[in-house]
Amino acid sequence: MKAIRVEQAGGSFRLVDEKPGEPSRGQVRIKVQACGVCHSDSMTKDGSFPGIEYPRSPGHEVAGVIDALGQDVADWKTGDRVGVGWHGGHCSRCDRCRRGDFITCRNLKVPGISYDGGYAEYMIAPVEAVARIPDGLRAEEAAPLMCAGVTTFNALRNSGAKPGDLVAIQGIGGLGHLGVQFAAKFGFDVVAIGRGAERQPLALKLGARRYIDSGAQNVSAELSKDGGAAVILATAPDGKAMGGLVDGLGVGGRLIVVGASTEPFAVNSVQLLLTRRGIVGWPSGTSKDSEDALEFAVKTGVRAMIETSPLARAPEAYERMMTGKVRFRAVLTN
């Protein structure tokens, strides 16, 4: 098979030829048809995720078909259409797993970090990481929903917002353009927040009632005119921008952060205390959550806007993603 490898932290992508591995007990081998290129893949390339070992193939937005089964794999067969996302397996032993909170497993496995991911023609994954892909989604459509999709879907459906509530989506990028669609399909009153007037037509087309240009308008003041948001989903990895959103929350409102950034942002206690506001993060979802997101997308027409590239052009696709030139998700295909 062909695979893209990173040989060491900070190394370049390298296309290699090697023999596919065999699945062990409780594992499946997947013939990869498509793999999304996610910003978190930079942790594999740069070596910023603790404990990562090299060489390693990135990729945690995988869609394909089961090619081989290891021992003791029930309920699956070769030819099944499957995906694997950020949740790449859990230990079932730690205190979090024992409470059923598998996505926060202390020993969580992540494809492309804990083991080789989907920048390859074949990959092997634990069976508990595998999600069924429904008919009605092509592989290249399903792949970005395995991370960007399930993250925004899961954060919104667990946000506490009710149909009709004002929900704002900050960022109209790889995560945000899916967040707007899911929020609209959930029946929320959706406000999209982006930088630049040129994003307004797309935001409205995706389902937003209103668009706020953060480069020309005071976002918090604009949201406050409508009584404040029940939820603001922060998808853009911009700490300073996230901090400026808090005053746009209504009473009991929540800022839910899904855009990963190491940049701190300032919030004072008064901003939270007087109106019971809160700030939380949301970490993707399990394989079953992914199945829910995929099924919902099929039924409601939610789709990622993608650019596809063959596996051999992974370095170019990754660079376009990192520099923000992709509209809106890059997907590698085999």
C-alpha cells in the first residue's frame, strides 16, 4: 500500500510503499477511500501531542470499507462501510470509561497519533472506534463529518439550547460552516459571526438568519440587541476573538469552545457571575455519536464543502488547510 509518513517531529510528509498490516484481536483493517485533512493533524507533523511515536501516518477523518477482521470482532463484516474519527479507541478500565464517558478516557487512542491514521490506502483500528456510514453519503462527504461534523453536531445537541433559542456560530470555516447548518436544522435562531462582509451570502445560504461582521461590528452589542445568545459555538481557533464573545451571551448563556487554540483569553468573574454565564469545551464524540451525526446529515442534507486531492498530494492539501486557503475541508481520496 501507499502511505504518507512523518518520520520525526517537525519532519516532512513522505510517500512510502509498504505491506498492509494484519488486524489483531478486536481490530479491523479498513481500505481507506477518503480521509479529511484536519488542523489537528499538525500535532502529528509537529510532534506537539504528548507521547507520540514515529514514524506515523496522520489522519483521523477516515471513511472506507472493512477489508479484514481480527479475532473476536462481532457484528461487523468485510465490505461494511465505516468511518473512524478522533475517538480511536478507549481502555474501558479507567474511571471515566467505567462511567461510560469514553471520549474523555484517560488512555484515549487517536488515529494518526496513537497509531497510524488515514493518510494511507489501508489502516487498522480498534473495533470500538468504528462507525457505520449510511447510504446516501459518499466517502468523501462522510470523512470530514467524522471530526468536524461530529464535534459541532455533538456540541450543539448537548448545549442545552432549545428550538427557537438564539444560537451564534463564531467562524465560518471548516467547523463553522457545518455548525451553522446543524444549528439551523436543530431549529435554533442562528446568527453567524465572521470577519468580512464577503462571508455573509454563504452564511445566510447555510441557514443563518443574520450575519455579524466582527471586523466592522461589535459582536457582543449586536447579540445583546436580540437579548443575548443562549449558546455561542466558538469554532475559530482565535483566543482573543473568543474572549470578546462572552458579553454577547444572555442570562445563563454558554460559550462552547470547539476551536482548538493555545492562546489564552481574558474573562473577568463579573462577566460570568451576574448573569450565570459559563464557558465550556466540547471534545468531539464517540463512534456512536459519529453514527448519529452521519444519519442526521443524510436526513437533513447537511454537507461539508470540500476540496479533494489524491493521497500523493497530501503535502499540498495540508498546506492549503494550514494557510486557510481551503473552502472549507480538504479531503484526500484513494
